[in-house]
Amino acid sequence: MAEHEELYDDARAERLKALLRRLADLIHELDRSDTLLASSAELQRLLGEARSELFHYEVRSTYDTPEIAEHRRLVDDALNDSFTLEDPEDEEPWRRPRPAD
């Protein structure tokens, strides 16, 4: 899994709510002025922004917090380490010596 630092915090959720409200208000305003279909380009742009942000909201649980990303990095580093218990250069006193042949 690629590491990334995207967050979906409360502030971002509030910005999404504001975007959706702005889109709803614009649709109501354009409908009242009978220019709803004439404003398709602007609506397409806002719908694209809203769709993209809604997607990020849906997958927000897959985003790593900085703390989780650091933990993932530590685990990956440990998994990729070449340390083995059978390392012949390891002369730690708590290890039993190998029997001589």
C-alpha cells in the first residue's frame, strides 16, 4: 500500500457539506430564474467537484493518519530487515553457544 498523508478530518467534511449546500442553492436559484439548463457548464463543474469530494468522503476510512503512516513504516522496515536469530556475528551473552561438532 502506498503511503500518503491524505486526511479526511472534520474541517474537510464541513467543506464538503458547504459545497453540497452551495450546489443545492445554485440549482434552486437557477430553477427560479428559469436558467437551469442554460447553466449546464457551471453545474457540470460543481457536480464534478462534489462527485470527487463525495468519493473521498466514502473512502476516508482508508486514509492513514500521520501516526498510522509512521506505524506502517516501522512495521515495513522491520519486515524488510535482514536480522535473523541465526546470525553468526551475533555474540550476545544471552544466546546459548552452538554445540561444537
